[in-house]
Amino acid sequence: VEGQVAVGRGFAAVFDSVLTVDAGTGCLATDQRNSARPADGDGDGVAECDRGPVEETLQPATYAVTSGADAVDLVPGDGDGTTATGECTMRAAVQEANARPTADEITVASGANIVLTRAGALVDAAVTGDLDITDDVVIRATGATLATVDANDLDRVFDVHSGTVTLEKLLITDGTESTGGGAAVRTAAATD
């Protein structure tokens, strides 16, 4: 039962899938699992008491790219990484990883061909143009063959603003730039 607590006859059972969100101050020192309160449940850098019986902490996520299309994440930060059509694109996965303060992973099928088609250079939200990265992430192909990420001569491919980024088994191609920096990967942060 998601988001509920069963209470009755002197006991309260906490379900593992209880969803919590930072809600304010004035909570007990520990939750029903004896975890310290308050905690930063939504990852915004501010420790506040979570609504509900337990404190929640974000865990790193893995987003498996299921489409070579270039569509945006429907709701960045919801932990889903899917587009309006229910697929996970590279752009949607990057947007989702950016929205979460955890070191996430994005996987791409071996041999996949991802072509960026959303024109709009110099936009720093990964909505158009290059794939702007603002948090720690590993992006890798899962098999023996490289996956291709093609900027389609619209912009550079990856623009790393912050975070530690690891790119593995990717052929990064057809990037362009007009402001200085890399046409495939421009970085202001540490990369592997």
C-alpha cells in the first residue's frame, strides 16, 4: 500500500514504499525506523522533517535509454526519466540525472544510435542543443559494441557544467561549437 501506514490495536506498521517529502520543522528526533530526523529527504541541501512516519533518502538511480529519439523528460526530478510517450531517451535520462543530487548511471544498448535533433544552442538545461550535465553521472554502453551519440551538427554533444562525468563505450560524433571549447565534450568539471 503506497503512501500509507497501517495503524491498529496499539501498533503501527511502516510499509517500505511510503513516499515522503520535506515538509518543515518540529518533528521527533527519530522516525519509526530509528533513523535520525530531520534529514534532507528531497536532496535540496536543506534538512527538514519529512511528511509521514519515516525519513527518506535518495539513492542513486539507473536510467536505461530505450529510444534513440531526442525527446525531453516529461517531469524532471520525478525519478522516472521518461518522455511523454513513456520512453527513456538520452536527453530525458540526462535531465533526470541532473535533477537528482545523486551519482546516477545512464545505460545505452550496445550499438544504439542516438541522434540529437532538438536545435537550440547555448541553452543550459539540456532541453535543446547539447546535453548539459550538472551532476555526477556515468553514461555507458552496456555491451561490447560502442553506442553512438550524434549531435547532428546542431551543437556540441555533451556540455559538462559540474559534477564528475564518466563516459564509457560511446562514439561521440558530429558536434559543432561556435563559442570555444570542445565540439564533442566541453567541460568545466572533472571527467574520466
